[in-house]
Amino acid sequence: MIAVTLSPSTTDSGKRLDHYLQESLPQYTRTRLQSWIKDGLVTVDGAAVKPSAVLRGGEHIEVTPRELQPLKAAPEDLPIHILYEDESVIAVNKPAGLIVHAGAGAHSGTLVNRLIHHFAKLSQLGGDLRPGIVHRLDKGTSGVLLVARDDAAHQNLARQFSSRTVEKVYLALVHGGVRGESGRIATPIERDSARRTRMTTRSGAGRAALTEYRVLERFDKFTHLEVRIGTGRTHQIRVHLASIGHPVAGDRLYGAPAAERIFLHAHRIVFHSLAAERHVTVEAPLPPDLEKWLSRLRGE
């Protein structure tokens, strides 16, 4: 694509580069502009800089836009593990490392790419990039994920999630010895202003969140927990457990030492299916890599 040349005026002095670009190039999202800056597709006076670079005014800025990715997910013949299926909903077992839908830097190999290959029809309420997707799991989290087959099922599931009538149970291994046999964390969650990839509970502000846990097993330096969430905030379990001094094992983002993966698994979900006209319980067994982790801790 043709490069775009910009020259900020003195009235732009003090603005961050990414903010200035968003004002000057409103046809592109801030996320897209930031990714171009980080990839060296934006130069200021001939040099690559950070998105947070502060402008003085009078600089020569050159932006080389990258071709926009397709706005519709493409089918890909990749494996998918189906745990439950009826005429309104599909429950899949998402492996750790798999992204649910396209986003920054990921436009293929996602769960959605697999779903639209295997199923002729999915709900369109999430748009062409997120057909059928009612809720998500983090890339590093494995386990049960529900997919709506039509718009009526999508609306029905969305109401259940918003009214907190869906039962969501996770299994987690955390660092340290958790006090007591059970606990409840209700600290609000918001995005960390210093590190935008993280969430935080530090300010006491943000969106309401509820996490409950009970101890399943204790080890020398770890505790195995069953975790239930009443809300579905971004990174909720991870940030809540880290906030009480027990980060999830393998979760470097929230202070745990590096490991092969994060020990967080969506084990069970209970919901009402329109097609089945009843409550359905779906469970995903603990993956072999997490079972081996526990076996090592048990000395087996």
C-alpha cells in the first residue's frame, strides 16, 4: 500500500504518537496503528519509535499501511474435539494454546476457523469474524467452550451468561499454601493503566467480579483448587488469585515463574439448552499435561 506522510504542527506538541495517528488516520483502529508502529511501519524523522513517543511538532512521520486482513473468517480443516452437540449448541474442548477467534496478529488456525469448516451454520450475532462465539477462554486456558448454532441459541446463552445462571467450574493450581479450605474474592477488576495487557484489582474500582474457590489438594509449594466464577471478566481467575498472593502456576503475566503452560482448565459448565429443553452439564477431563503435573507433585 502507498505510504502516508504526516507532519504534526506545534499544536500537536506533547501528544503521544499513537494518539496523534488515531486522530489523523481515523479509518484505522488504534490497535492496528500501534501494531504498525511496533512492526517498524511507522517512522518519525526516519527512525522507528515506540507508540508512546511524545511529539514536539514539526516532525516528518511516514506510515506504510499493511494490507488489511480479511473481515470474514475462512474455514480450515483442522481437528476439533466435540464434547456435546444438539440442534442449538455445540460444546467443544479447547486445548491450551488455541486462540478462540481472530484478533491482533492471529487470523488463521483459530477455533472459529475450525468451527466453520466442520459446521455449515453458526450464529451470526458475533459477526463474520466470531460466528457462534458467545463467550471466550484465554489462549492459555483449556476446557469447555459453548458455541451457538443459531441466533436464537446465541441470545438464549447470552442471557444466561449475563444473568449469571450458567455454572462455570475451573480447576487451577496456584503457588503457595492457600489459607482455609474455601474462599471468596469480590474485588472489582479493571485494565492496568501501566501495563495494558494485564488486568488489576489495585484501585478497588472497575467492573464487579466474583470468584469462589475451594481446596482440592495441598502440596509443599502449591495448592490445587476448584474455582467457580459468577462473572466472566477478562483474566478474572488469574488476576483475582494473584491479588491474594496465589498466582496460577505458569502465569508469568501475573507473577508466577515460567512453565510449559498455565495450569487453568475450564472443567465443567452447566447451561440450559433450547433444543434439549433441559439443563445440560458438560465436562472436559483434565488434559494429560496437567494430569502429569499433578502426578509429579504427588510423587507418583
